[in-house]
Amino acid sequence: MLGTYAQIQHHSGRQHGDLATQLHRSEHVNQVRQHLRDLVQGLIAEAARAGDLRDDVAAAELAGFCLHALTAAGALQSQDAVHRLVAVTLSGLRAAKLS
């Protein structure tokens, strides 16, 4: 899901530039963003309960981290860079492995 979000940001940023920023100020877009944040937060919380993701940081904070980090995909020049951004973001979610 996070990879898809990054691809949407990448495509949107390359096509719309400043227009996308202006459109993001509408109330409808704010509601959609909150819904997306809630969805990501729920998925993170579920994965943390299963032991697949870290549980030392609140799911709401991690959801915000992910969505803000992946917004940067809009300014990236290549698909490879988008994939690297997603990989780095996902690595920040992984549960720490104890030795």
C-alpha cells in the first residue's frame, strides 16, 4: 500500500507541480487525507500486534511518518528513487530483532 501511495505522489508531482499544492487545501482533500491516515494507522497497528512491525512507537505517529516521508516521491526523478524511498520508509517500521 505504501508503495502505491509513493507512486501516486510521484506521478502527481511530476504532472501537476504547484497546482497539486493548491488543490490540497480543500476540505474534501483534508477528509480524504484523514481517511488515508486512519487506514495506514490501522494497518500498522494490526501488523505491530502480530509482531511484524515495531510497537515501541504509536501507530498514529508511524502513519504520519510514512505518509510525510512518501510525499517526497513527488519530487523524485526516477522510479528507482521512488523504490528506494519506499524501502527506507519500510525499514523504519520493522520490529527490532533481538540477538
